[in-house]
Amino acid sequence: MRRGIFITGTDTGVGKTLISGSLASALRKQGMNVGVMKPVESGCSRVEGRLIPSDALFLKEFSRSNDDIDLINPYRLEHPLAPAAAAEMEGVKIELKRIEDAYNRMERNHDLMLVEGAGGLLVPLGDSLLIVDLIKSLRLPALVIACSSLGTINHTLLTLRTAEVSGIEVLGVIINHVTPDRGLAEETCVSSIKKFTRVPILGVFPFVEDAKIKNREYLGDLMERCVNIDIILECLKGQR
């Protein structure tokens, strides 16, 4: 069976990469050999003619993966748009088989894989191809990352409903504080979401200052303290 998790978000900018890297670091501390993947990354900067996938490189560093960056990130796009739009502008066709092949090559070398998506479940990758199709093709359960700002209740419940009707198992939700603001919306979102779903809220990840955002050990410790990763570990045992 598959040994991995697909990390998706309720929207873009909710902190999927930060959470994915922190989780990779925490699981490494548990003695696990963690592989990572960012199948499609748009908005890559161009340096000396080459596109640099900053999110994929962040994941590679935090997981201490030795996998080639072209396997971790099969598709990199320059325009900061939804992958389908960026790919069309750049003459690129995103194919599930290429992603699946890269995943399969890496999976055999790791205890588990963390695969980070782009945006949310209904982000288009191509004509009639969405992130949900990628998750189903990889046959992975999902972990949903939501931000704590106003609107997250609706966005989170919509994401969970979409996963359910798409036949995707959701392990849980992590609420991420993307800003230091802590108003009523931030204080009440967890209890409100819990009223409308049986999917567990695994924890609330605090706002991380820029000075600490690349500190692998700090973020790994923060993940262990603030998120119930035992549920994730139990899922991984069940996948073996």
C-alpha cells in the first residue's frame, strides 16, 4: 500500500509549505526517512535562465532528502498563476503519469512521502484535470491546512465536503496562523469548525516570524508541541 500523505490547503497562501516542512522535520525526529514532493510549482523565479522552485527546495532541505530536485518537483512554472493557466502560457502540458512515475521512484526509498499540492482541491492543473484528480491518482489520504483568518470556517467545510464527495480520505485539519493577529475570528474558528465535521482538528500552528522560518529544528519542535501527529503516525502504520 501507499505510504504517504497529500497536503492540501483551503486556499493559496495558507502555509502549506511551512507546515509540510515542519511536519517533515518532526517526523525525521521520530526516526523516519521522509521523502517529499511538490509535483507542480508555479511562480518560480528565474535565475541565470533556470527556474528555481523555492517551495520544493524548502521541503528538500527540511526533510533532508537526497532525491533529485527534478523528481521532487517535476513541473516548475514561472508565472504566478494557477498551474493550468501558467502551463498554457508557457507551452507545458501537465501529465499525471510523469508525476506518478516520479512519486513511485522516490517512495521505494523512504518510510513515508509528504506530497504538497498547489492551492486547494479544485485548482486546475490542465483541461479537465484538478488537484483532486492528482490525489486520487496517487491514492493518498489528505491533510488539510487552513488559515485562522475570517472566512476559514466556510473554506474549510467546503474543502472537507469536496474531499468527501471525491472519495478522498482526510486525516485531519491543521489551523495555521499566517499573521500575528489574534481577533475573535482566530479565537473561535476551531470550535466552530468542530461543530460541523467529524474530521479531527489536529492542532493550531502559531505564527512564525521570518527570522525563524528556516530553522528546521525549531519548526520541528513546534510541530511536535502544537499538532497531534500521533494520528498521522497511526495512519502511516496502517498503510504499511
